[in-house]
Amino acid sequence: MTTPSVGIIMGSQSDWPTMKLAADILDELGISYEKKIVSAHRTPDRLWTYGKEAAGRGLQVIIAGAGGAAHLPGMMASKTRVPVIGVPVQTRALSGVDSLYSIVQMPKGFPVATMAIGAAGASNAGLMAAGILALQDADLAARLDAWREALSASIADEPVDE
Ligand code: RP5
């Protein structure tokens, strides 16, 4: 079995509706990925093994989403040099500000490219991964350019009464 380019990991099944938005972007752009539940707190051994094997398996980008005490992206960045894009999942208690603060404030040496809270962040994580991969893949670069142009073209010149 060939290794996908992107690993999408999340702390819980409950994160999937958000993280699926990253997967949807990768599907649209024809990028291979895998999706796994890897929890920093509930399955720490799984996190360790995933991080230890990521580069050797050929993963090129990891998109990691978690909510609340969202330690998954940072711990994964500590364990692998594969670039980690963090998605703060929106929470009920603190609206995802807890997730954002847990992910964004990494110490020097172990960066996480942190996206916005929630849906926009997850979609942008997919696009960020695409942009990284497109640096080495001209066909993907063309697909990403076309995707961006289509989005721009879909924006009306003037607002209408609703
Ligand atoms: C985190 O706790 C997960 O990433 C999730 O966002 C949050 C809540 O998880 P569940 O209680 O819904 O499984 O670890």
C-alpha cells in the first residue's frame, strides 16, 4: 500500500465533522490522505508511534485537529519533523479559544502552523497542505491555482438585498 501525502489526525470522533472539511479540500484537489483518531490524552502510545513513523513512512504534511486542552498538534510536532498544521476545534465551553491557545503558543524549536478556530481553519489547513505539496508538484500547483481562481470568480461585484 502506498503512503498518502497527508495525515489527518484528530483527538476524537467528535472532531471529524470539522476535520472532514480539510479532507474535502484534499479530495477536491486530488491529494491522497489518511485519517486517524490519535488522542494525546486517551491514546498517547498511538500518538508516539504515529509521530515516530511519520517521516519514515513518507508523510509530507500532518493536519492535526483537537479541541479543549488540545495538545495533539504540539505533541506531534515534538515527535516528528514532518510539518504539522494545527486546527483548533470549536468547543462548547469556551468556543474554541481554549483549543487555539493550546495549539498556537509553542516554544521555540517545535512549530505548529496554527489555523483559525473551526470550519474555516479546517478548510484552510487543507489548502495550506496543498500549497506545501504544490511546491514540488506542478500538476497540483495548476489545480490549486484553478481552485483559487474559481473562488475569486464566485464572488459577486456588488451586494444584493436578501
Ligand atoms: C479532545 O477533546 C478532542 O480533540 C475533542 O475535541 C475534545 C472532546 O472529545 P470528546 O469528549 O467529544 O471525545 O481531546
